[in-house]
Amino acid sequence: MLHVKVAGEGEPLVLLHGLFGSLENLGAVARFLTADFKVYSVDLPNHGRSSHREGADLPHMAAAVCQWMDSAGLIDPVIVGHSLGGKVAMEIALTRPDRIAALVVIDIAPVTYPPRHQDVFAGLKAVDPTALTNRAEAESLLAAHVSENAVRSFLLKNLVKTDSGFAWRMHLPDIQREYPRLISENRSDATFSRPVLFLKGGDSDYIKLEHRQAILQRFPAAQLKIVPNTGHWLHAEKPELTAALIRKFLRGPQPASPEHIG
């Protein structure tokens, strides 16, 4: 069962968040889009308030979102995904191309990435939620592995108070087990010919020139826009501009090929 928040009126638009996140992470972009779209913000499997399941790799996450779209009566929505959410969105587009009107992929490519989250996993594993008496203890334990305050704050949004203490809201064991498959390439034996926009953080290295062939092989109608002076979390750093680019892409004419990738 996927947890979903719905706001706004208009054509359906589905938002998918990134690794370790929840639907709240794209909340600022969602608020800017609700004037034009009916926005469905989704917690991915094993994240946020969605149910836990074993073996939730990219194909299984894509299937879970498709199953939810079926139950919600969404025939061909726009799907917008950031990072892991972008990989899930691409997997849906390549597996069920008839189910998506258009695709927006935020700062991720359909390629295999080297592991980037070893310190995060080490920090999360160092925290035993059942032994905590307050959130400051978790912050201290996490700080030994994760130096950035913003990243720690982001991760600790997963720590929730229970009747007996604390618990992780996300299904950490399965996320860690499936991690190599969550950062693996999207299927390369299919194409999605409908409009696709890739949004790249100007200071991020998640989308590179060397990814151009992998992108166009799967998404021949893709284009790319750069959000300047932002990193991987461009949706949080410049939500109004990010939403404006998404809106313009969906409302304006669609070019046949990318302006620039890299």
C-alpha cells in the first residue's frame, strides 16, 4: 500500500521522491504546481508512510506505482521523479510507455552509479532507535558518519516517536539490501518516445555528458534544462524555478532532441 497526498486541480501529475526521502521532500515544488495540476505526491515503497515490502528494487517499485495508478484510475499522468524517484519514473516509462503522458526526471540518468551512500548507511546503522531516549542522541551518533547538517536533518525525518521509544519509518534493511539494484541502470531494451525533460542541478555531477547516449537510447525525445547554482537537491534549493521549468515544458512546444546534455 502506497501513501499518497493529493492537492490541486487539473491534469494529473505524480511526484516521486528520492532515496531515504518521503513525499514531503518535493512539497515546495508540489505547492507551486497545484495551481495548474492535480498533484499526487507519493511515498515510494519502503519509504515514508508507505508499507514495507521485501525485494523492492527498481522494477518492483515501478510495478507498485503502476498498481497504485490503476487503483486511483490514473490513465496517463505526467510523472516527475527526483533521484531514485526519477529512476523509478524512467522504469515505469520504459516498461509501461502507454501509461505516462510525459516524464520529468530530476538530476538522475538511466545509468549505473557507483555507491555514494556508504557513510549514510554506516550512520543509520549506528543508530539503534529502540535504545534512544531522545532525538539528540540519534543526531550525535549520525554525526560521526555524516558531517553535513542538512543531510543529517533530512535523514532524521525518518526517525519517528512510538509508544515504546523511537523507530525508523523507512524499511532500512531492505533499502540497504536492494541498494545495488536501486542505483543500477534502467532497462535498455525499450524506449519511451513521448516528451521527456531532464532537469540538472548546475553544480551536480549526477547527469554528465557521457550519459547522453544512454539517455537518448531510451528517451529519443528527451531535452535537458540546467537549474544554475544548485546541487542534487535543486527542487529544494530553487523550487519555484524548478516548478516553472516543469510547467513550461508541459505547457509549451516539445523540441525533438536535447538542447544540451552534460
